[in-house]
Amino acid sequence: MSQETKLASLRENTLASIAEFLLDENFQNSTILKEGILELINLLSDYYEEGTHLFPEVLITNNSQEFFKTISNREILIAEETLSVSEFTKIIKLCAPLAVGSWIIYIEVNGANMKYGLVDAEMTETSPSIYEQTVGELKVEIENINIAYLRNIGSKSVELTGLKKKLIVSLTLDKIQSQGNKDIVKISQQITIGCNEEFANPITTFIDKTIADAIKQGHGNLIGVVKDNKESIEKLRSTLSDGIYLKSPIDIADYVVYTEKERTNESSVSLMAFSKVMISMLNHDGITLITDTAKILGYHMFIESITKEDGEQPVGGARSRAYQSMINSNLFSACFYKSQDGNSKIWIKG
């Protein structure tokens, strides 16, 4: 008797999900567009160029000219071509190395034609990200204009977001986690909860973007937020001593406020420089310590295993155990954890 063969195709399942997404987002019914987006997802899930891991983000629309009128932006047109699946692969090859900083790739698909290039909608370091301006909290729906935004959110995982729907595609058999962006927003809000209310939004935006950039580049992160008062900081320093405490904390909030007030090239360059330092600290092994007024106290900090009051021991990998010990220590007002595979957790003291 012959064996029955059953095919479980990740490709076919993903194509069906993409087709449903495009239908819900009112994109044109096009097999080429569906397969082109599948190619983008496959590439963005783990993209390298000459040995360097890149994290390009891609915005797809049916009318870039009209859409870009709604947001301040800089645009570089690369090419205009006939719509084809192979062209989507070519776009990533040509544009991914250029999509650095706040630049992302845009693709316009209209009928049998397509054009693509680069766009930057972050006019200053404290501007909301183009993701937030297009499909995030600041999105504006415009009649007859469709938007799809693709970005890597972890190991072999890509998020496809529209104005109405969101699709998370995992190219592994691991459980899909989709809270990453929300967790970054929450920890950013905890880091800035004690800041000057007048500048709270730009400070939070800057922190949010910096953490998001760090997470894309790194292999795991731990952030501990502490109340900015003498008692909390002294208790922290007396308990947590294995790591680097800065002699003078880096006051990120102060630099953001200065940049917002001065609006000069000098202030902008200075803020950008501190963003890079913060990213490097966040991607160092260990915990990065930040006050709830956005001052960086230290980095590369390590915590001994601390059990819960009920005696339960922290479990999991080293970073996961450290995260649980941070919570158990009662030293922090908030803790953030991101694993190497892209999963994240946040704890906020009640």
C-alpha cells in the first residue's frame, strides 16, 4: 500500500495570508504584487550584504506622490520599471545598503507599473519615525491611498502593517511574538515619566527611536529604570556593583530640550552623537541603567540571582534569569527584556 503524502507549505500559507491582507487593505488584485511581497518578507527576515546584517524597512503604496504630500519628507527616486516579481528582489539589492539612519525604501505599485526609491520623513532627531507617521499612532488615512509597511521585528520574523490590518510572518516554527513595538513604547514612557511635561513628547520619541534602533542592531537587551531620587539610586548602587557607573550621568532629556530650543546644526549633531553612544550601551552585555528622567546612570551591569519572596528561582537563559532577578530585586520602577530571537517583555512596578 502506498503512503499518503501531505504537504505543509509555509510558502503557500504565507501567500494566502498576504492575499487576505492586500484585500483588506484595498490594494489591487495582483499575483505579482503578492509574490513580490513574499520575496520582500523572505529577504527582510534575515538580510546580509557583504557580511553585514542590514535591517531595511519598506513602504509600499499605490500613489507615492499624493501620499508624500501629507508628510514632510526627502525623496530619492531610484528607478521606474514594469511590475515584476524579480524587480522586488532587485529593489532590496540596490536600496538596502542605502536605507540607513531614518531612510527607508518606498515602492509605488500602480497597475502594471512600479517605481521605487528612498524616503526620509524624520526632519529632526526628535521627529516621530516614518513608521509612526504612516501606519503607527500618527497615521492619517487618505481616500484611495493604500499603505503597507514591512520591517524585520526579530529573528526570521517580519511585520507587515497596513492602515487596517497587521500580519506577522515568522519563517521559523517558534511561537510568534508581536508585542515588541508596544513594549518599546511602554519602556520609553517609563524612562521619561519624570521629565518636563512641556518636552515630554520629543524626549519620549527620541528615546523610543533610539531603543528601537538598538534592538534592530543588537542580540538582546536589558534595561532597568530607576526613580530619579537619592534613596532609590543609592540603594541601587549599594546592591548592584558589578558594571560601569558613569561619573557624570548622560542627561538625554537635557540634550533633547536643548536641541528643541536651539534648532541648530550643532545641537542636532550633538544629540545624534549621544544617540549612537546610547545604542552602543544598550547593546553591551548586561543591564543599562536609566532614570525615569532619561539620565543614563550606567551600563554593562550584572545582577546576582535573586529569588522571589516565595523562594521561586529565576529560570531560562542568562538574560532571562537576569530580567527575573531585576524584578525580584525591588530596585527598579520598570524593567525591559529583549531576547536574541526578538521576543520582548516589560515589567512595570504596580
